[in-house]
Amino acid sequence: MTENSRVALESYVNARRSLLDAMLADHRAGVSANDIADTVRKAWSRPVTLEYLSTWDLADRARAAVNAVGLDGLVQVRATGDTAGPRRVLLQIACDRAGTDPDVWATLPDRIAAALTEAGISWAFPEEPGASLARLLDDVEEVTLTNP
């Protein structure tokens, strides 16, 4: 890649990241998703903007739900697709079984499931619809969270 192209690409990625950060800050400050979509319409279509915002909202709600029941540090929630690709919210257990109290480990999936359910959040596993969260967390590294 030529030096000019590399510099231009870095500038583009940084500007995109700044716009995403600003959109998220506005949304968290109470600006409606529709107002944000109207403001950024020259950069992204309404569906793309609303998808970003709904993904971040779901991730924030999931983090708040697991933290509210004392699971912060034991569970990680992350959103994907900040710069490209599909936007999903993923959950995984962030502690090691060997280093976690056996009683805590035994109840962790049920506590996570209860916290997410209370917050109105579901989990998806297309290969096995309706699978329990405990079963999913045993089989996969990350579980996709969804709004019901």
C-alpha cells in the first residue's frame, strides 16, 4: 500500500471511530436514535445507524443486568462490528473454573440467565433453539444476546 493510501485509511478509520463514539455518547445522554440517525444520514443509512444504537443499548443493558447481581468480573459482555461486519452482542464467562469457588461456578449460569431474563434479554444458539444458558456456556466460548 502506498504511504498516501495508508495515511488516508488511518484518517478514515479514526474519523469513523470518532463518529461512533459521538453517536454513543449522544444516545447515552438521552438523544433519540431517530434524531441521531437524521444527523448522521450523510455518513450512514438510517437502518445502519439504528442497528449500531440498538446493539450498544443491548450491550449496556446486559452489562448493567449482570453487574446488578454482583457478576461483574465473572462475565464479559461485548459488542462487535464497530467498524465493519455484523453488529452482535456477545456474552462469555470471564473467570476460570479452576480459580472460581465451586459454589459460585455451579450457580453462575443460572444467575446469569436470571439477570438477563429480568432485563428482558434473550440468548440465541441457532443450532439448538431453546437451549439453556448453562448448556450453551458449556459448549461455546460466547453466546449471542438478543432482544426478545
